[in-house]
Amino acid sequence: MKSDDEIKKENPELYKVAREGGTEAPFTSELLKVKDDGSFACAVCGQKLFMSDAKFDSGTGWPSFDKAIEGSVKEIIDDSFGMHRTETVCSNCGSHLGHVFNDGPTNTGKRYCMNGVCLEFNKEDK
Ligand SMILES: [Zn+2]
């Protein structure tokens, strides 16, 4: 696993989001366009977090998913900025990923609103 210093040097944007809880600018993630089959892994430690069939277009400008791979994403109540939200972090390395909301359009009712910079797409054949 990469150290904080390594992340900071290789990818300052990832450091800002994953280690300092920042948020990337909307509509900037390359992953918004991804429609291939595969999985999305934590950009820091490589743990698989989401499968491509859970991805949907939320219109928010951030990659969104209706379901996380079981046990891969930890939820933490976040009352910062005067809002009541649920923060999501990688269960393996603790990197900040984004937030999860209960207004998803599919039958899971969940909307995982992720920072694309924290995710790495791995294409897989079905
Ligand atoms: Zn991780």
C-alpha cells in the first residue's frame, strides 16, 4: 500500500480527496463515461469497491452507484458543514470516497456519490 507521502507526490488530487476529505469538481471524472463491464477499486489500496452493473447516471457529475460490494465500503455519520450526511470510506485503508444517500432511483434505494479520483476502473470480460 502507498504511503501518504507517495500518494501526495504521485497524485495530489487523490491525496486531497482520499486523505483530507475533499471533493473533486463535478463533471471532471473520466469514470463518468465508463460503460464497460468491470469493477471499480480503491485508488489507494486496490480493494474492489463497486461492480460496473451498480453504476448509474445520477446527473450530479460524480460517478454514482446503487450498491457497494459487501464489506468493502464503511459508512460513517458526517455532521460537518451543518449537513447530516453519511460519509463512505474504503474498509481496507480508510480512504475517503464520497457520501451515500438514501434517494437512489433503483430498488436498493441507495446512491453512492463517489469521487472518481478515488476509484480505479478495471475492465473485465463477462
Ligand atoms: Zn482502500
